[in-house]
Amino acid sequence: MDYENIDIDSVLADLNTSREGLSEEEAANRLLESGFNELEEKTKVTPLKVLLRQFANFIVWVLLAAAIISLTIDEVVNFWVIVIIIAFVVILGFVQEFKAEKAMEALKKMVQPVTHVVRGGVVIEIPTRNVVVGDIMVLETGDKIAADGFVFEIQGLKVDESAITGESMSVVKGTGDLIFSGTQIVHGKCRAIVTAVGMQSRLGMIAGMIQENEVRTPLQEKIADLAKSLAIIALIASGLTFVLGHFTGAPTEEMLIIALALAVAAVPEGLPLTMTITLAYGMHRMAKHNAIVRKMLGVETLGSTTVICTDKTGTLTKNEMTVQKIYAGDEFFDLTGVGYDPEGSLLKDGEDVEVEKNHTLGMLLKAAALCNNSSMVQRQGRWDVVGAPTEVSLIVAASKADIWKDDLDAEYEKLHEIMFTSERKLMTTIHKTNEGRIAFCKGAPEFVLEKCVSIERDDGVHELNDDDVGRIVQQNTELARSAYRVLGISYRNLPEGLPVEGSENELTFLGLVAMIDPERKEAKDAIALCRQAGIRVVMITGDNEETAKAIGKKIGLYADYDGPVDRMDDKLKCIIGDAAITGSELLSLDDEEFDSVVEGVSIYARVMPEQKLRIVQALQNRGHVVAMTGDGVNDAPALKKADIGISMGIKGTDVAKESSLMVLQDDNFETIVEAVKRGRGIYENIEKFTTYLVSRNFTEVILIMLGITLLGFDLIPLLALQILFINMFDEIMPAIALGLDPVRDEVMYEKPRKPGERILKKRNLLLVVSIALIMGLVCFFVFIFSDPVGNIERARTMTFATIVSMILFIPFVFRSLTRSAFSVGLFTNKLMLVGVASTFLLTLTVMYVPYLGNVFELVALGPAEWIVPISAAFATLFIAEAIKKILASSGI
Ligand code: ATP
């Protein structure tokens, strides 16, 4: 249907609804009929896709080649063992990756969008997928539009339609215009009647083009590259072994089998898989702690964060505002009571105040309640509030003086609103009274004062002079220094014919309202932890500088020094510590100047949201990895630019959430720090399992090379099948256990990792090579001391048993790459205990199950014969620990 040029009532009638919205039953019926308001997902993970992905792996191809070669040279048993290894790799990969994908899907669902609609005359919040044709959407700045619709009841509406048009300029909309699903409201408010949902919407028609697809993270790429390089090294090493064998007179075919087995053993099959599991599990754990990482990339970047830029209100503070002081008519009044309960009194010098006798105070409270979009209702004895805490606190304050917003709304019909925005820091409403129109304006005091020409006291209205302004500014500063958030309140009786835009001028000042927003107690510890971890915390707030500093001091973010007032001098001083600057001061600095001071600034106050982008850029220019929080539409560019954009789950807009890498479910600063800690832990675990896997993979290569060159082919320490068998079981379980190792608290005692650092950095590489060498050598010694000339089968069994016994100890070495395994605690990773024990027992079956023993040419060792392999493996643990210690103390 074409809705252009049709008036809203006929559209409502057409869609069989009214301004009261649909009834719940009708909506439910329509939902049943039309299905959910969602796009068909083309990129949905299917088991087949995940299975096929397992074969897009270089390692699997190496294994397949080995299997085919075994078959062509008639080594049937070898062939089957390799096939089983491939099946093992593919099935395990499939199961784990599928699980990880499902977990990711579940995570995405945790930040499922919601939409406000009118149903049965009441505004309610519903999941966006439940929106149906005929619903009336109630939309405001920052909302992502849930469905196509026809707008009415509009207030300064601007929509960003780039999602469907590619056009980056936002579009101004008027009554009767269409808005489209998937686009975003960047300014204003409106109601809109839904005309099309899901695949019928314009977005649905072009859906395929814009579906988001998770790309692999740099770290996953890095691991895939590493695995590939290692596989190539494995091929070269096994080729070399083959050549060595050839020159020492080994029979070509047998030597080929050994070389193949070695190639298979040295290929790090488990590496990419363990990586995915570690990242996916890490994300899952973070989500449990209220940090939803929207892209895997976030997990690894978090760990290298060097600066966290955070909002104040709601993140460092509780965003639970309570008005405690009012300054009106040159007098101070106190309000008692806590929270949003209207129980409390209005006092002056400890005595109850009658509002009727304090005209200015009464007018101020009325203005505060009327220039206000919040509401409170009593339900079963409890007060339920809706709206921004700043505004709620004002209606609660008014109610303590027995001034009720509901009564006022009936008396003062609201005609218009000039919305509050973080840029303007003002809000004005225009109302109709018997005497004419009146405007009420509230906002940041200095912004309100700028618009005032007069001041009201109980004896009447006077011209606002410099003394008055000085006094008000002074009171405002004093209140802010005590950590109060202060609003200025004013009004104007509007002359007839004055347009709406003119109503926010020539105001009469009424007074100041001071509300307390207690700091989050946990923020103090979290900030202290950041300092310890070499992470700088910076507060960026729209609030007053003094309020910001006062809160900053309480939570240990800001240490005041009574420096000179001159900001330029401060610049030099602030290198060591905490400077506070305001948005307008920031404006006066050019990029070079700003770059030179940015390291020292801990507080940015009265900031415009778009200045956040500049702050991120300046910090990034200095080489920082920046995490930045935000909630509004205007925060989106900064969130995108930051290395880790963090949006607020509670007060954040859809736009902010979509621009961020991580969503904080509880808006709490502590959660960011916890996520950084986990990010660090996860990276550390990735280093651990990578070094473990690589050193493990090359042990057999070293052993066989030693055997072939020093003893010759007949005395080769392990047979091809034995090598393959060890390889099949010994690596994956301990590697996964290392990947999921609990995060140590001490990760926050260290400095942030350098971005771009290699996993196998010099230190780790030395560790890997030396431990692989030691393991290879120890096995070789066990072999030559087990009388290989007298009983080769037993000597090989002893060597086999030594390698298998190492599984019991060596994984523990890798639980820390710097500290001793004993100080980490041997029993602190239960999964590791289960992993090593089960791997050990599984490997034993081949020795003790009679038929298998014959196939693998192993003898069943008696209990006493295990003393040598186990002691040798145990000794390896100590040698490996010693190497670790030497590397740590040499400072590499
Ligand atoms: P942040 O969350 O970034 O720490 P903030 O929430 O204090 O900061 P804004 O919401 O942008 O920042 O508010 C900036 C200033 O605007 C406040 O200090 C207050 O003086 C004023 N203000 C806040 N809310 C309103 C409102 N609803 N109406 C009028 N003025 C407001």
C-alpha cells in the first residue's frame, strides 16, 4: 500500500488500530500470523558448515596426504591409524567449534534489542522481534528503528538512514513521513505506526547485502599462520629425517613411513581448535560477569588496554540521584529522605518549611517537576519510577513539598519541549496556563545563567546583575566541590506570538538544585587495581569540573595538587599526575598542544560528546590501546575509533551498543576492569597452550633424529605406529586445560602487553626449543640405557612409557611461563588433572590390551619397570623448571 499523503487517522484505521495501540491479544494474534519481526539469517551456523570448515585446514590436508601415501605403499595399519587421527581431529574440532558457535549465538541473544510500543494505551517495552504491523512505536534519540512505519507526534526528528541508503547525512522527518527498519534516530522523538515488519520491510528486501559476518580475529589469523608455518617446519624436519635415514642405510620404504609419522606428529593439529575454544569460553565467562563481548576480537584486545576512558554518571557513580539541597531566593533548604521514596521533609535550619510562604522555592519545585519527562506511580505500597534519574530526583523532591507532578500536568498543559541534549545541557518545556504560555528551563547552571536576564526572590523579580551571577556561581562551585550534581532552574512568561525557539531566552532565574549521586564503592578498588596494572583511568563527563573532581577524589582517580591556576603551567605538572580540564579548555588547545598534555589529564569535564573522539585519537597517537565507554548517539564515532568501544547495557542507546565491541550489562566500571583482567588471562593462556603444543610436537622429531643419526635405522627408538598413537592422544586434552586455566589475580600486577607482540616471542621460543630438546634427550637416554641391542621391543616400550609419563608432569610446567609450577599449585586446575590422568590411562591401553600390544609392538611393563620412565619424566619436570628459572632471571 502507498501511504504517502495519507493522514494518520486513515492509516490507523487501515491497519485496524488506534492511538491507544493494539490490545495484547490482537498483537499476539498478529504475531502468530505474520511471524517474528526478524530477517532470515543467511549466515546462520549450520552443522554442515562447521563440519566443512574442519577440512579447510592445512593440517588436515597434510594428514590426508600422509594417509594416501601409507595406502599406496600398502601400510594398511598405518593408514587406518592416520584416518582415525583425522577423524579424531575433525570430530573434536566439529563438536567444539559447533559448541563455540552456539555459545556465540547465545551471547548475541543476550543483547537482544527491545522496542517501546503502545499497547492498550500504555507504553511498554517488548523484544523488537515481537513488533507487529499496527503497533505504535515510541521512539527517541539513539533508538534503532524496529520496523517500517509512518510517523506522527514528532519532535525535531532526524534519522540516520545510511544503513539502507548509504547516505551518511541524517534526514529530517516530518509528520506523515516513512521511517525504515534498521535505521537510527539521531535526534528527536516520535511515535510511528508500524506498516511492515521483518522480511517485508525495506531492510528485509535488501537484507542479504548487509548481514554482518564475524571475521576471524587477528589472533586467530596469527594462530592459523603459526600452525601453517609449524606444519611446514614439520614437513621439512621429517624430510630431513628421511634423508638422514637414507644416508645411514635405512630401507627407503620403512624410512618413508617413519618420516610420514613424524610429519603427522609434528603438525600442531590442536592449535587452531584450542584457540577457538579458549576465546569462546573466555567470552562466555565474561558474559557471566556482565561483560558481553560482541566480537571475539574484543577478548584479546582487552588484555592489552593501557587507558580506560570512562563516563562518570552511572559507571563510576550509582546514577541514583537524590536532591539534598536547594538554593532559592538567596537561601539554602535541605531535603531529607533517601532514594525515590517521597517520604522526607523540606527543612530550613532544621525546621520544617511551608512552601506556600516561600514563593521562589515553590515556583522552583513546580518548574523542576514540569520541565521533566519522568513519572512516579505507587503500586502496592512501592513507588515505581520511570525516567532519567536526574529528572526522577526532581519530581521526588517536589513531592516531598507536597507538589505532585500529576496534578501540575493537569493544570499546565504541555505544548512543546526543546529536548535536553548533552551538547546543549539545557531542557525547556512550554505550557499553557490561564494567564498564557509559560516556559520552564533547567540545565547546567552556567548554561541556564547565560540565558537569564532577571532573578526571582520572595520580594519579586529583579534584574540579574553581576553580583547575583557571582554569588550563584560561587554557590554552584561550593556545591559541586561537595560532589553534588547541580542544576539551575528558570522560567519565563512568554509574550504572545513568541515562537518556540525564542522561549529559551530572557529567562528569570529561580535557583539551584543539588543532587547527590553516590560513587560506586567498588570503583575505588577497581581504579587502584588499574594503577597497579599500569592502566590509566580517565574520567570523561558532561558534568561540572568541581563535581567531577570531588567524585574523582573519592574514588582515587584524581589527586588534587594545589597547582597554579594557570593551565599552561598545569600542563607541565600534569605529566606526572592528574590534571582536570574542561571541554572549552580542550577546544582552545591545538592538536599538538593537546598531544603533549594528554598523558597527564585524568578528568575531562563539561565535555561535548564529539570531543571524546579527539581524546581517543590523541591517546592513540601516543601509542595507547584505548578502551572508551559511551551511551549516546554522539558517542558512536568515539566508540568505533577506540580499540575497545564499551557501551552501557542499561542506559546505552541502540546506536552506542551497535558501535561497541563490548556491552556492559550492569554499566559498572568494575566490570570493565574485570573484563580487562580476563582478557589478560586469556592471552596468557593462549601463550601457554601454544608453547606446550609446539614443544610437545617436536619431542618425537628430535628423538628420532638422534636415533637415526647416532644409532642407525635398526635401533630407531620408536616405530611409526607408536609415534602416531602418542600423537593422537597426548596433546589435545592438556592443551585445552591450559587454554581454560583459571585467570590469576597477579595478571593485574604486571604492565600491559605490547600490542602486536608475537605469541612465540623470543623468550617463549627459547623455552619451547629447550624444553623440546630436553624431552627428546631424556627419552633418548632412557632408550639407550634400556639395552636396545638386547631387547629392542622392550627398549622401545620403555621410551614409549617415558613419553607417556611426561604427560603426567610436563603440562604443569606450562601453567606459568615465568613462575615455577609448584608455586602455581598443582591442584588448582581440575580440568588439567582430569586431562592428564585420562590421557595417561588412554595411552596405556595400547600396552596392556593384548591384541593392541601386538599391533603396536609393545610389551606390557611390570610395575617395577615403570620406575625408570616415571622417574625420567619426573626429572624432566625439574629440568624444565630450571630452564624456566634461568630464562626468567636472565631477563629475556
Ligand atoms: P557522564 O554520563 O558523561 O559522566 P553526565 O551524565 O553528567 O555525564 P550529561 O547527561 O551530558 O552528562 O549532563 C551534562 C549536564 O547537563 C549535567 O551536569 C546537568 O547539569 C545537565 N543535565 C543533565 N540532565 C539534564 C536534564 N534532564 N535536563 C536538564 N539538564 C540536565
